[in-house]
Amino acid sequence: MEPTRKTIEVKTVIDQTVEKVWQYWTATEAVMKWNHASEDWHTTRAENDLQEGGKFNYRMEAKDGSFGFNFWGIYDKVRTNEMIEYTLGDNRKVKIIFISSENRTEIIETFDAENENPVAMQHDGWQSILNNFKKYAESNN
């Protein structure tokens, strides 16, 4: 029997409509601009087939070329402007909820922790990416 994985949650509130937030979250051109945990990383390629059973694949690399990996998964559920659920390539589950309130949108992202890195490091990395998304979304009107 596989051990139970710890679930991690990150969240933010963005001063944008849920329609804009959804667009920035899912459009590959936008993903390549915000999807990094620190300024020494970037996303060099993004593919996104946003439908149940569809696949996404984001190539994340250190800017100095020292390391890179594909962050990919298969969509399990997609409800436009409301929720995305997917399974990562290593079978971990991710759920993203978009909560609209007038011209603000809260994003709550929960994901299964992996076993290689400390939980705090995983939380901080995913929160940093979410913070970059917030900065990007709020700077684009």
C-alpha cells in the first residue's frame, strides 16, 4: 500500500476579474511570463490542451542552463472560471479553485507533496510561483 501523501495549500487574492485571471492562468503566452519560482528560472516552452483528458507540458529551466525539467500533467476536471483538477506525471493530484468576488479573484491551489524535498520548500516554491502570477495578472489590464 502506498503511503498517504501530505497535501499542501497555497493561495492569493488578485485584483482582477475571474475571466482575466483564467485567461492569464491558461494561455500559454502568459504562462511563459509568470511561471517561475525565482528570477533565475523561466518557462521556455508551454503547451496546454485545456480540456478533460487534455495534457499540459511546461518546460522549466534555470536561466544559466544548469538544470531543467518538464512540468506536465493530464486534466481530470475543467470548469471554466471556477476550477481545474489535474494529475501530474508522477501521479500527484492538484486542484485549483478560482473564487470570484466582483473585480477580485481568490485562487486556492492544493497539491500532493512529493517525497524528495521538504514540505516547507515545496510550499514556498509553489507560493512563489503563485505570487509571480499575481504580480503578472495585476500588471495587465
